[in-house]
Amino acid sequence: MSLRRNPSTTDTPRSIWGALGLNADPAPEVTDSRLTRLAEVSAIWPFVLFAQILAPASVALVVHHTGHDALLSDVATRGGLILLMSLGALVQLKLPRAREWPTQMQVRTLTFAAAGIGAGLLWLLPLLTTAQLTQFHVAGFVAVFAAVTITAIAIHPVRAATLSYAATLGAMVMFRSGIALPSAVAVLAFVTLIVATVRLARDDQKTTERHGANTNAGRLAEQLVREVEEHGDGWFWQTDRHGYFTYLSSKVAREFERQGTLTHGAKLIETFRVDAESGDTERTLNFHLSTRTSFSDYSVCPATGDECDRWWSISGRPVVDDLGRFQGFVGSGRDLTEKRRSDAEITRLALFDGLTGLANRQRMRASLDKTLAPQSGTGTTALFLLDLDRFKAVNDTLGHQVGDALLKQVAQRLQRAVGEAGLVGRLGGDEFKVVLPGMGNREKLTELANTVINAVSQPYFIEGSSISVGCSIGIAIAPEDGGDSETLTRNADIAMYAAKGDGRGIHRFFRTELLEGAKSRKLLEDDLRTALASNQFHVAYQPVVSTEGARIVGFEALIRWDHPTRGSISPAEFIPIAEEAGLIEPIGEWVLRTACREAATWPNHVRVAVNVSPIQFANPALPAIVTSALASSGLAPQRLELEITEGVFVNETASSEQMFKSLKGLGVRLALDDFGTGYSSLGYLKKAPFDKIKIDQSFVRGAAVPGNRNAAIIKAIVTLANTLYMETTAEGVEHQDEVELIRELGCSHIQGFVYGKAARCEEVIRQLEASGGVAAPQGFKVSRSPRTRMLRTAQLDLGSARGEVRIRNISSSGALVDGIEFPGEPRGVDVMIELLEGQMFPATVRWAKDGKAGLEFAENFNLERLNAVAPNRGLRKAG
């Protein structure tokens, strides 16, 4: 048995052609016709032989009765030749090798035509020497011609010989006998048989043409099969009735040989192993083979080896012969290796993060669902949600390529820190998730969270830069914090935002009160959506005063929200919600239009400033909105000042430059708000056409306190602005001594509570009319250092006495103490107080009453030193 053959017309089993749906046998119809003709010949051959023997015997009998015994030897010779010719035809049909020669129908036809002519000449030889045709010749002609005709009908290859023989005899009979009645009968029989023979010859021609067409179809099918097997991913196989291979395409057999497996004489089910994950089993395939039923598209791989690197899909059907007997299976296959690799890659992309290789959001959700399922038996499950701190600054300053490299390293550290305790995944951006099955102990979770935070917070070295980030973690535990993945994830997310709100770089467990805060935030968002339609907003205006002459030159428009049930809500509370909810643009447009409309009623020299969020600035329609607001209100463009924060420069593009040009083209003024608190680069000041820089209030507060460095920062900003021909406004001025300082530092404008709180438009008009546009400072006259409330024991040395006091609050310039009674009038008394353990600092008593006293330090004290030393003497915050 040969297992592997070259696919060809003669080598490929006929059932393979049938499996392809092609009539690819060289001449299946002709072959079947030959088999049928063989059966017919075998059935009638006794009669054919009888006719071949009877014809010469009849002629011999006629010759003998007519007294021509001398011709008996010739009759016997010619009869023997006829009989040998018939036996030759039988041999050609009976023996396969004889049938294969000659192979061409034309050669075969010429051969038997020559034999027919020769036989006719043998019978006509006596006519050449006989002067007159006798009844003997006619009877011999009829008898022999009838015998040859019967043989020709049964054995079609000698039809050409019959036609040649009959034509030769007929011509000679007519030539020698004239129009005699016997010759006419012979000629009539001749013509009749000639017609029949011609019709049979035509049938032979049609059969020959069909044979040629079938042969061409077979060659085409052979070419197609060879093309599929050699250059495509398809191949073919066949087994015998016992399941052993009788045919297997060469490329598949070579693949098995490459793996060291011999397929010669092997069984199908021993050669291939079915993929259990595809839903098929080896038992199922064996079932089809044993029950002789068809199967299709079974995924298989080599049965040897634990891992499969080649995969195929096979289909098969049983084959039976003409008698209905089972012969084996025949089928086809195709290569699935590349498809499975592609599917595996698609699965990987669908379940794993493309950047870090961690599980992605979909896989984490599926894993959490599976862990929380009742049948999992996991019990408690903890969920970590992590968000990197300061990651945005890395992207903004070093670029997204460095940010991606950082995320990869963070992912590696997370996997090492978590280890086998849980599954780590990336949700997107700088958010990560950790599922910890079977973990519910808060102490262990705290320990793991701290380990993760410490691991992530260590410096990173990427492309020559040292980068430091941190992370905040929110923790939720199932089932107490949620029994399903959605609830548990939501609660962990709430806890994570609580960790960010409490200072970042820490972890927080979910608490019910956090959920209440989130619900309150959601309710506030819902109310915010209806606030505009319900006319719950109004605009308040805070004066901007020139340092020269203290005249009011403008107002900043500030939005205020009077909630129908919750009262006044601070912008610091609802503006971030509006930005997250996508409501900042309609709210900002409403403020712009309202401010322009109300400012149009003020004196022409008074400007109005309106804040523009980065989201509004990114909207290409902003210039059109500003133009519409100015046109509808009638406000001159130069009286409108748009305040823009440094956040618009984080993603500085050509569109932002075009936006600046468009706004300046309208004639409005541009102010840079909250300068110094956002974007670290100052390069944008070279291109952005600002008219004013607003110094953030964090630099203004405490600037008048001795020893504070804010005054130097303000001076530097003013110098920078003057160099760029820009005005400066100091925000958040609250004390009168700060007004004089700001004026001395060179600021052109002041804004803050020192000149009053923000008021409605009606109050603004009255203020402008009452004072003639001049603003008078209000509030505290002298600034004092910010105080920190605390409760701490300390030693106080009066010179003549020493005792223990309690520090209630402290600032860089002094402290409030209690627990001491001073003898006499203590004001102006110099004392020594222990601010740090073992270290005494000089101070002066400024007042004393009811066991309390206010101390002024001789030199400003750095409060950071209190946090740098361990609180061994009971230092703690009191509120």
C-alpha cells in the first residue's frame, strides 16, 4: 500500500475526483461503456462464434454440392481468417493490456479498416479468375458478410473493417455480375448493412468526441487539484474500509515527516488529534468513522506532542462501490494555522492592553464577574482602582512617547508588587485595576496597597530623564461593598477619588458616607442641567481698581447660583461638575452674553472681564459667539476683556494660535488669568497677544508680612509684564497694607475684597454713581501671617520663673498660649519659649488676659521645622 502519491490523473483515486464534484476520470463514461460492452460480448459470444463457424461451413456445403470441391481448402482458409479476426477482437476487449494498444482511436480504426479490405480481397480473389459469378459466390458473400456484420455489431472496433470489407465485396460483385437478380439481392443487403454500419460509425464518432471532452475535463481537474494541493491551503485524503490511509496529499505528509512522524500505514484517528476547545471530541470523530457517516470542519492537529503548532480543518464522507459495499472514507482539508494565529492575535487584542500587555477593561470585567459569581466559591474579593498622580504633567512636558514608556514600567512594577495575589489590568490612560480573589482582611489589603504605592512612587529613568509619579488607590471589598462588578467598581472608584481629595499618594477604603457624597454630586449635576432654564444663575461683578488714583476701571463677571432648596452654591463646587458634565460651554456663553448686555449700561470707560474655560477656547465657534454677544448688546469690543488660563497652552497647536488671532481681530482685550499656577513654560508669552497678566492670589496673600518671599515674586512678574508691554492685576487683595505694597511693586491694577465683594449690576451702577468711580479700601488694615491651630505643650521662661504652657495656635510671627498667669502688667515683657524640643526662641508678650497671652517672635519662625521634627511632646492638630 502506497500512502503518499503525486497527485495525477492516474494516481489520484477516483473518489477524490468525486469529492471535488468533478468528472476528472480520464474517460469515466467510456470506461463504463467498455465494461458494459464487455458484459454484452461475454453474453453473446457463443452466438458470434457460432455465426463465424456456420458461415464458412455453409459456403463449404454449397461448394461441395455444386461440384467445386477444389475450392474447399480456400473456403477453410478464408473462414479461419474470419474466425481469427473475431477472436482478435475478443482478445482486445478481454485483456487490459491488449485494450491499451493501440491507444489512439484513429490508429485502431485504420488497422481494422486495412484488415477489412484484406478480408474482402481474400473473398474476391476467386472472382478475378472466374469468368462468371455463380450462386456459390453470392451465397458465400451473404453468409460471410452476415457473420462479419454480427461480429461488428457486437464488437464495435471492427465496424471500420466491416465497412471496408462490404464495400470491396459489393463493388466486385456488381462489376462481375451485372444486374442479375442474385446480384441485386446481394447489393440490397449490402446497402442495408452499409447504412446500419454508417449509423454505428457515427455513434462511435460521438462516443469518441465525448471521450475527448471527458479527457480534457480530466486534465483540467487534474491541474486544479494540483494547484490546490501545491499552492493553496487545501489538501485531500482517503482511507480504506479499516481507516488506514490510502492517499494523503504530499504537503501534509511532509509536515508530519518534519515532525518525525511516519504516516505510512497509519490510521486517520491515530494521526490527527481533534481540538477539544472547538466543540468536537476524538470520540465524535471515531464515531463518524465507525458508523460510516459524513463529518465536516473538524479542527485537528498532529496527535503527537503536547502542543500543536499546525492546525487543519478536515471533512469526510463514506464511499461505496456500485454494489453498495463500503470502500472507506474520502475527504478534504485546509490549513487553519494562520487563521488560528490570527484569531489568537484578535483574542489577545480583545482581552489584553496593547501597550502594557496587561488585561484590558473587558477581560478585567469578565474576571471580576467570574470571581463574584456564587458558584465560584471565592468568598470575599477585594478590588483596587489605581490612578497615577502627576502623570498628565509627564505627558505635557516630556511627550506621549515618554508617557507610554512610563506606563509600561508602571505595569511591570504593579505585576511584581501584586504577584500571584491577583490579576492586574489597565483600564485606559493612567488608570489600573487589580482583582484580588479571596482577600478581605483590611490589614493585609492596607499592607499590599502601601507596597503598591511605594513601588509605583520610586523614580523612573526614561530617555535620560528622572521621573517621579505617585498613585492613589481606592479599595472596595465584596460582598459588603457590592455583590456585582458594576457596584464594586463604582464604590472603588468613589474611594479612589476620596484618596485623591485627601492628598494623593494614599489609599482609602470605601465608606457609605463617600457614596452619599457621590450621590449628592450627581444630584447637583442633575440640578445644574435645569439651572439655566430655571433662571437660577446671576452674574456678580467684582471691581478692578487702578493703583493710580484708585479709580474703578472695570469689573470681573463672576457667576453665582441661587439654588431653590440648597441656597447659594459656590462656583468652586459646581464649576468642576459643569466641566465634567459638558455644561461649561452653554453656561459660559450665558455669562458672556449677560455680562455684555449689562456692561453696556455702564460708563464707556469701564470694562468688563469674562472668564473663558479651556473647553470654550478649544471651540472654533468661540469668535462667532463673542461677535454675536457684542453685536446684540451694543458693547464696544475694546470694553470686553476675555480672561484665559494657562491650561489652554498644554496642547499648544496651530489652532490655538489661530484662535488668538481671531479674537484679537475682533478688537477685544485678552488677559492671562491665574498666572504662575499652571503651565510651567513661559514660551507662550512670546506668541500669545495678551494685554494683561493677572497675578494669582496665592502670591498676594502674606506678601506684606515681613520675611515673606511673595513680594519678590510679584516684583519679578511685574518686571516681566512691563518688558512685554502688558498690564498687571494683583488678585485676592484683602488687607489695606497690601494695597500700598502692590502699588510700590508696580502693579497697575488691584482686585479683591479690600475694595468690596462682588455685587449685582444694579449695585455696580449705584457704586459708580455714588463715588464718582473712586474706590475706598475696606477691611483689615494690617496683614498677619496665617495661623495654624494646634495643641502642644511647651516650656516658657520668664527669666525669674519657668513653667509649662499650651500653644493654641502659631504663625511665623507669633503664637497664642494659655495656662499661665503673668504677675503685674506683662505687655512688653521678653520671654523665651520652647518651640522645638530643647530649643528656646526669644519672644515678647503683646497682651495677656484670663490665663491667655499673645507672643510675638523676635524673628520669623519657619513653621516647616515643626513638621520635620518628631512630635515627642504631644504636637497634634486640633481641628
